[in-house]
Amino acid sequence: MALLKGKARSSIREVAKLIGLFTSSLHAINLGALRFIYLNRNKVHALAISHNEYNNEIVSTEDSIREIQWWIDNIKNNNGQWIIFSKIDMYLETDVSNAGWGANLRGSHTGGRWSEVESLLHINVL
């Protein structure tokens, strides 16, 4: 990624992917949500002036570059916190397909098949 290689220019898509990585780690990084505000503003502005064309180039601000540098400097320094705070009491396993669904909790199994109408729904709905 160009921004991580010390360059101030990158595609909007690359910046969006980077923001996605930061977002995915918010539960593990203390104050992480405060550490890509300018980068996200920069991305939103670039998308607005490019009519939502993610392949266009973005010129990062000094604030955005400082935020990325914060992640580089702190991601390995135990800046985070544990995602799981206590012992796990239960573990629920679930699975779904267009044909049916199933679940297992402490050895108790359940499941079923979708109706013809239900099976046509998007996998995220199922």
C-alpha cells in the first residue's frame, strides 16, 4: 500500500481498505477509533470530488499520514486490550446455507430446512 510505504498518494480504494483494517481491530486497540478520523475525512472528501470513483488518486493530508504512522508505531506495542475479558461459559456454533440451517450448543443440536420462499432470500438474511 503506497501510504504505508511513505508516499502521500494512493488510490481511494487502498485507503478504504486500510480504514477497514483499522475498523476491524477497534475492539483490540485502545482508542483506535480516534486514530483514523482525518484519514476517513480525507477519503470521504476524495470520493465526493471524484463522484465515488474508488480508483481515483487521493492525496493524503499531514494529519492522515500522522494517523497511519500512529498505527505503525503502536500496533506491536501492546497498545491494545484483550478482546475477551472473561472465561467463555458457552460456545454456540451455527451454520446456514440456501438449503437449511443448524446450531449446536453444549451438545444439543437443532436445525431445519428453509421453505421454498425462504430459500430465495439473501444469505445474510438467512
